[in-house]
Amino acid sequence: MREPSAPKKIFVYGTLMKGFYNYERALAGQEVSRVPARIRGRVWHMTNRGYPAVKEGDGWVYGELVELKDFAAVIDTMDNIEGYYGPGDSRNEYVRILSPVENLETGAIEEAYVYCYVPDDLGTPDNPALELAHGSWRTFMEENK
């Protein structure tokens, strides 16, 4: 494990959400709970890569707040999926940060890990991207099947 194992919750907004391909790889069978949630930020769909990117912003990004049975058992798999090598590593595609997350079932604000996109290449010729004004990558994927 690369960093502390607490808290045991993670906010997922892309391929780690239930029903998407990395959920089975990393989170299936590891959940204590999963609830709809949101964070402050902006989300894009990277068209050549087929997955989303979140950056800081004033909008809302919708996803799932997942409490894990054994955070330490899945963190390395999630870090590998997200291209996260550790704090300050120049190879990071995403960084894992602690962020306030709103539980949409209770309205409570909780702290959880979130993977945020690092490179400054969204919307460039090498990385075309569509900003999702509604904030939901799941909705975007369902509308574009």
C-alpha cells in the first residue's frame, strides 16, 4: 500500500462505478455500502480514451460514495487503474486526494478519497475531451450507447 489506509470510503465517478468495467476488477465484493453522491468540480469525457477526468471547479460531479470492507486490499488495484504512483510522482495521470463528498441519500458531508486528473491536456488535439455540464459520466455513457 502506498499511503495511509483510512478513511475507508472512496468517491467514484467513472469506470469504478457499479456497472462499469473497472468495478468488477476492483470493487465487486468489497463494498460495505454504496450511495449516490456528489463533489464540487468539473468532469470531462476523454473521447480517445473512453473514460472521464475530474478537475477542480464550481460545478457538481455525480457518482457513488463507496465504503469498503478492506480499503488496504483494494487501494493498490485502484491506484494502478487510475495511473497513480504516489504523491508528487511525475508519472501520475490521476492523484488520490481527500475531498468533501455529499451523500445524496442523507445530505451529510463526508470525507473520502477521489481520483483527480493531473495533466493539463483536456481538449487538446492529443486528448480531445467533452466537458459534461450535467456532471454525470454515467448519464453521458447511457445517452451515448
